[in-house]
Amino acid sequence: MKVAFLSLSVLLFSNLGFAKTLVVSDIDDTIKVTDVLNKANAVKNGLFSKKAFSGMNELFNEFNNSDTIITYVSGSPTVIKEIVDNFLEDNHFPQKENLTLKKGKVSTYDYKLAVIRDQIAKMNPDKIILLGDDTEFDPEVYNTISKENKIESIYIRAVQNRKLPNNAKIINFISPVEIAANELLKGNLSGASLTKITNAFVKQAENSQIAIKNRYCPIEGRSQLEELKQKVSEQSAIDSLVLAQEKIIKACRK
């Protein structure tokens, strides 16, 4: 398996330098509305849809700076690389050149684990932030990675809101505002960044860009947003959390 990933790693790291912060993200159902749990929808959306979850591009652009490398590690096959490239470009996600797709018949779990391990070993970053979803193996992959490395944050989109590994680093989310507020508390994003991300989330959000139809969509809102309101001190941050909560409730009750 190491041999299988060698050429992939060489290609990826030829475009990467060293970074203080490494952000690793899945694509389907993490930043792109795909609906992996429905095979017919997954094929259709994977090939033809360019719909991103609301506000995720703004979140990534707020992460994007000279000290940060953002990589996209997707279980999609390499034959649709151009389609994935176009999705990232059309939705204004930064550092789209740092994209890795799966080759061959290796399992998605083994593939992602190997690639992310290689990235961390190559860059040796001070901080590692992992983003994924709960449709397939991201929680288990990231849980394994966190046992081997000091991880700053793990965020898992609650598509089906399934039980996640028992790991204090893992936080589930439905909006990028939850991620931004947590990163504000850790000192990795500013209050101004939280405001930008919230405004983008609310402005872009159609119902289908907040949650996938017939998947997890909390009509009562997110308890995490209420908890975060008790932790942040800036009034602008509190206002952002209230605005995001209102948008989620409105969308999920339709």
C-alpha cells in the first residue's frame, strides 16, 4: 500500500511547502452537497452539481493565509478530477491545487489515513484542523489520526447525526458559524472572521445549502450555538450566533 501512495504523495507535496497550520478537508457532504447516502443522488450530484454548503467557502477563505496550507482529501475517483477542480474554483475555495483523489480499489478508510499521515509527516505543522462528515469514514479516520498526533480541532458535519467516536476533539456541526466560533475561542480566527462567515452563511443559504433534504436538519436549532453564546465575550460574536441559529431554525422548519 505504501508503494501505491508514493507517486500520489510526491505529486501532492511538490505543490506544498511547510505550514504552521494544516487544514485537511473532505469534499462530498462536507463542503459539497452530494448526498453520499443515496447512491443515485450521489452519482448525479457528484457529476453535475456544483452546490456548496452555505458559507463554507468563506470559512476556508478566512483560514487561508501565508501560514496555512489547506488540502482536500476526497474519496472520489481520479477520473472526475476536472469536475472536482471546477467545483472548488467555481465556489471560490482557496488552494484548490492541493487536491488528492482516490486511485485504485483501496478502501476509502485506508486511502485517507495514508494520505493524511503522509501530509502531516511531510509538513510537521504546529496545528492540524480536520473537517469531514458522518456519512462514511471521516470520524474514524480522524479519530485514528488524533491518537497519533496533537490535533487542534476535528469538525464533522452532522449529515445523519450518527454517534461519533468518543473523542473530546470531535465536534459535529451543521453550519460554518459553529466552526468559526470554536476557532475564535481557540484564537485561530477573529471576531471579524466570524462576522464575515455568518453573513456569508445567511446570505447564501437556501434550505438545500444548510442541510441535505431528508437528512439531519434540527427544527429546534443547534444547542451548540446556545452553548457557544455563553462562552464568547464579544457582542458581535453573540449576534452572529443568534443570526445563524435563526437561519437554521427557519430553514429546517420549512
